[in-house]
Amino acid sequence: MINVLLFAQLKDELGKETVSIEGNGMSVAQLKGKMKVDFQLEGLETVMTAVNEEFADDDTILSDGDTVAFIPPVSGG
Amino acid sequence: MKERYSRQTLFAPVGEGGQLKIMKKHVLLLGAGALGSANAEALTRAGVGKLTIVDRDYVETSNLQRQQMYTERDVAEKLPKAEAAKRHLLDINHEVEVNAIIMDATAQNLEQLLGDVDLILDATDNFETRMIINDLSQKLHIPWIYGACVGSVGMTLTILPGQTPCLHCLLKAIPIQGMTCDTGGIISPAVTMVVAHQTAEALKILVEDWESVRPALVSFDLWRNQYQTVKLTKAKKKDCLSCGEQRTYPFLTMENATKTAVLCGRDTVQVRPPKPLELQLEKLAKDLDGSGYLVKFNPFLLSCEKAGERIVIFKDGRALIHGTKDMVHAKAAYQSILG
């Protein structure tokens, strides 16, 4: 299982901070696609992704036990 | 060393040597809103040699809740933020050379200001300007510190050219339709928290303690109780167009800039994004409605109105700002909604 952590407004959209997803061998992009379909999460295309607290690309491959954090970029100031 | 800085020099990583360095450095602060006013005050109190503040806006009542530098008198006088900030900063520490520049920053006019600048502090409210800072930082080899906040959320990152990944490595494209303070609101502790991180990083850079610079992106949410640091050891991209081997500094060219034009005889300014967008008008309508705009929309365009100003935004991101001929104001109004 992949542990997915959702930050900021994504946490509100899902209604909780973490969710476990069956996703061994998936890429980050595939996981985003699945999250969009399964939970109707919007705006995942432009979020920053961390895998095990390390910045990761869309083509990073995930393994069981990984923790993936989706962090929306912030613009205001 | 002076009594004034005695507590700062007692802090060993600064010391008297570090203080002397701080007093010789020139920091350019881009933006004098919430992040800008708090950063400016911290650096002025710390005794930075020269502080250049660039901002395009003036002080309004809705700023006072979080933009700690400003007072009701500044609002009454409708002072430009850069100028109001300069007056307050000189009251705090007259030994700092404060240079207030009232302008809308572009790649061209900003580059001319960076000649002897040691550090660029980001206190802007949009990614377009940040990408310009990012390219200039790489081109001129000047460190910069990204900082941003909205709602209860904030984010910071220190970029050292030739060493760390740059913002363009982390964001392949400029995010569109991000939350802004005009659509998502903001509470003051989110500002303070970002500024605490930015000022700490700034001091490290000014005293040249490069080893201590934080090698990670910081992201937090003070309301939802989240704090995350993201390491960036694998994030630097060789093919990055801003910091890679074959760099072109794409954000320094006009084709990547938002364009504005006054529409003849209509008291309206058209704002056009660099590339057509695919906006989710329904979501934008919901955000704007929640923050006090009178909103109407259909599948093609959205019209929103607040304080007598009407803005029409088309699905491809083009917008008409009605009731003004001021292109700088129109661009600022546009970016306050779309980020």
C-alpha cells in the first residue's frame, strides 16, 4: 500500500489527511490520475510531490510502504 | 560593536564579523505587502546596509489586518507601499539606506536594479514575477528566497545559483488558478511564519554561513496543523531551461509575460496571459463568491464585481478590467485573482 498525505485545501477536499492506496509499481502521475478518478480531487496536475520526504517527479515509480505527499504550490504574499 | 546590535552579535553564528558583513550587504525586496513589510522590518532592525524595496501598489484598509508596517494614516494618505515602508523603516533604524521604488517589476526593469545586490527576497504575490526573479538570480548569480502564504498555509525555499535546484526545476509550468489572498483569504500568523523562515535564511546568507542554509522546501499549514520539509537532493534538473546546462532564461523574454492593453474609449484594460489557459470557471466563481465578490458566470466567461470594479474573465484566461485605464493596476487586480 502507498500512504498518501494531503496538504492544505486538498485535505479539506478529501475530508481527511491520509489515505492508503493500492499502488505498488505505479508512477506518481498514475497515482494522481487514480486519486482524481476515485476522489474527484482537482488540481493535482500542478501540485508538488514528495516521496518519503524527498521531492519527486511525475515519473517516479512507487513501491509498497512509500509515503507520498501532495503539496499545492502557494502564490500569495 | 554597537550596543544596538549587541544581542544579535552575541548569537555566535552571527558574531561581530557577521554583523559587519550584514552592514555591508544590499538586499532587494520585491513586494511590500504582508511578507514584504515584515521582512523589511526584520532586516532593517538587523542592520542591513542597504535595502531596496520595489512595489507597484498603495496602502488600503484591507491591508492593515496583516501588513504590519502600515497604519491608518498611510491609508488616509493613499501612500504607495514602498514609500510608506521607507518612512516607517527610517524611523526604526536611520542607519539603513532604504531605497523605495514604485514600479511594476518586469524582467527588464528589475535586471537594472540588481547590479550590486547580494540577495533577492521574494515577497510577491504571483508566480510570473517569481519565475522572472528565478531566471535573473541564475543569470546574475544572486541567491533568492521564495516565500508565499495564503489562508493558513505557507511555503519557503532558498535558491543558491550553481548549488541548489531552482524554482523552475520544481515547477515545470507556472501553476494557474492557485489560491490567492483575494480568493482564499489570509490570517496573519501564516505571514509571520513564512517571514520567520525567510529572515533566518536571509541572515545565514548575509553572514555567508552557506553550510547552514536549509537544503529543503518548507511547507506548513497552521490551521490544519501540518508541517513538512521536502528534501531536494534529486530535484536539480540538468535540462532545466533556467539553471541547466543549456539555459535560455525563458522568463526573461516578452513572450512569457502577461500583456496588458488599454481598450480605446472604453475605460477598460485587457489583460492577456502569456499562453491561453483552461480555467475552471465554476471553481473560480465559488472562490470569488466566498470572498465577497458579486459573481456571475456561464460556460464561456465569468464576471465579478467588488468595490465598484468589474472584472470579466474568459475561459482562456483573458480578462477585461473595467473602470480603469491604469495598466499596472489592471495587471495587479488580475494577478490578485488568478495568482
